[in-house]
Amino acid sequence: MTKISLLGGVLLSLALAAPLLTSQAGEHREVEEMIAEAKTAADHEAIAAHFDGQAKEARAAAEYHRKMIASYKKMGGPAIEKWHLDQHCEWIAKGYERAARESDRLAVAHREMAKASE
């Protein structure tokens, strides 16, 4: 794979991700408002459900990057020896796994707050 085709792939990925990032920014503002205004059990359950979804998405992203590791190893050559793209994907997968665990913890905390506010 040439540097130009690798760069083209990165630019294409960024272009495809832009609408998703924009919609997530709006979602994050909504969740921030939900957290700031949470008073009832239903409020906290809704926030917990949001974090359940975040955890699920993070686990899916981690799995996606784990599959890319296998693809890069199969490709071999500079992808592994020079650019270490398998390691890059491993680091990203671990980051998503950490994010999933933290989202799980936030969901548990909001469920406990929901019980306390009943």
C-alpha cells in the first residue's frame, strides 16, 4: 500500500465520520442537560440507558479494531514492520474497552441514584 493510498483511506474515513461526530456533539449537549437537571428516578434511568448504549457502542468499536488487527497482520509488510498498524488498532481497542467499562460504571451509578430518589 502506498503512502498516497493510505492517506486517501484516512481522509475518506474522516469524511465519512464527520456527520457522526456532529450528531454526537448534539447528543452530548442533551445528556449534559439531562444530568444537570436530573431529579427523579425516571431521569436517572434515562441517563443510565444512555450510558448502557455508550458502553455497547464502545464494545462494538473495540471489536471492530480487534478485527482490523488480524487484517493488518495478514497484510504484513510495512503495515506491521514500519507503521505498526496492528499496535495502533490494539491501543484503540483497549481505549474503547476502558470507555465501555466507565460507561457501565456511570450507568450503575445513575441506577443507584434512581433508587435513592424513589
